[in-house]
Amino acid sequence: MSEYLSKEEIRKWRSSLERITLEEYAARLGKVIQSEKHDDSLVDNVMMRTLNSMSVEEYVPATEKIQTIAIKSFKKEKEITEKKHNKEAAAKEENVKKQPSKEKTAEQKGNEQPKSEVEIKLPVDDNVEFSFKKALTAREHLVFEHFLANKNTIVYAKDLATILELPRDYVYKYIKNLRSKLNEDILKNADNGGYMLQV
């Protein structure tokens, strides 16, 4: 007689109406449950060696990867925003130095019409100037600068993804936002994919 439960005895336990655990059932019969069968399968041996050799530090769950991407993205956004604010502050100081201050009289202030859309102009070259309906975010500004550097040539989303240090799927929203903020329709889809700033 075997000291382990047989398959037939396990089937009887499953079909019985009595609510007891398998361990209790085995103890009643004076037997134990066979916990692990030894298998000399090549696949099992390789898998066991692989699992044993993997340390806990090597395994990084997907949630940690996403979290680190989000943290890096947040830090990069902060850096870009700080750089943009520094550039804007320097540009404002330069404009203040170039243009004399004009004080408006009370009459002029009263006649002034409120604008429904704020128009922001960005001088690029001596003869080229771009205007926007709304201010650009730091990342949109980076995308726009890349388009400017490569004007009249095709720019692909993968290039913008490397600049922004983001997955390619996240780049399209910045292109869409940039299009909606530009006053002129100069950001076009290229024939063979990609985008082109036509100046």
C-alpha cells in the first residue's frame, strides 16, 4: 500500500459531499499528499535553472518602468520650461531696451477694443515672423524650433520623439496642438509620411 494518495482517492474526495480539505482527507486515510513529482524533462530543468539564477534586482515590473518614464518626462518638462522662461525673460528685456516706453492716455485706453484671441508673434529671421493664437508650452516650443531648423524639409515623428525623449505615440498631440495654435496653415502633412513647415 502506497503512503501517498492515489488519483482514485483524490477523485473520491472531490466527488464527496463532505466539506474537508485534501490534507484532512489524506490524514483520515493515514496517507500524505504527494507534493511534487520529479520530472527529468529538459524544459523543466532549464526553466528551473533560469528562475534560480535570476536575482530579484534583475526583475523590474512594467509599472516601475512606466513610473520612471513619467518621472524622467516630468523632470525634462521642468528643465524645458525653465529654459523657455529664461529665453522669454531675456527676449522681453531686449525688446524693452529697443523700444521706448509709450504711455497710453486715458482716451486711448477707453477706445481700445478687447481682443478675443491673443496674438503672439515670434520673430525668427529678419524678414520672417510667425504668429500664434495662444502661447506655446515648452515641448511645443521645442517641436516648433525643430520644424524651424528643418523648414521646407520632411520631419518624422520619430525624430521629434528623440528630441522630446518620449515614445513616438505621445508626439502627435504636440504636432496637433502646434497646428491649432499657429495662425497660418503652414504645418502640412508630407506625401510620404512626416510633416513639413512650409515657409
